[in-house]
Amino acid sequence: MSIPSKLQEIVDDFAGMTREEKVETLIAYAESLPPLPDWLLQQRAMMDSVPECMTPVNVFGEKKDGKLTFHFDIPPQSPTVRGLAAILANGLNDSTPEDVLSVPADFYLQMDLQSVLTLQRLNGLSGMLAHVKQIAVRLMKE
């Protein structure tokens, strides 16, 4: 299994950070998570729910020209979860379905996120990645 280059860059950046820098960067990622596109706001029912997260998380994927884009809907009062989703979106958008499927489930261990996040949050990140992979499998068939 391998990590797509954009996600690997994020992993490498986090790996070299102090605990405080990891927290600050995670918050910065949360603030960078784009809002849902207008067309998807009206069709939230099409989004996949991520029940592994305690915070309400919904994700939608689309494929254009063989590349995937993921949209996340997460309440603004959940900056940690939004930051984790933004890491996935930044690292995986514009990847092929095969690239997304190649990401190891525990890729975050290389980032040493376990030093700043609870097991519950890490389980949520694993759940988001699992749903993104399920979406990638569905989109491969289209």
C-alpha cells in the first residue's frame, strides 16, 4: 500500500512538527475546509454518513476525468473533525480511485497524530477514510 503524493506531503509535514504545531496546523486545516457546493446543499440526502464519528460527518464523492473530489459536511463547532476531513480532502482530491484505495488505514501513525488526538478521534479518521474508499469503489464502476 502506498500514499498518494499530496497526502504523503501532509503526512511528512505533520511528522516533523511538535505537538503544539500539530494542533495549530489541524485547526488551520479545519478553517480551510470549503463549504459544500450550492448544488450539494440541496441534495444532502445523497451524502454518505460516517457513523464511526461522534460528530455528524457526511461525505460525498464525485468523479471527473478519472479523478475524484470529496466534499465533507461537518458542523463548524467541530474543528478537530473538520481538520481531519480537510487533511483527507487536500490529500486525496484529484487522485484516482486506485490511489485512494492504496492508502493504508493507519496512515496517520506516520503523522504521530496519536500523540495529540484521542483514540475516539483517530477511530473517526479511520471511519472517514473507510467511507472515502467505499465511495472510490462505487465511482470506479461508473
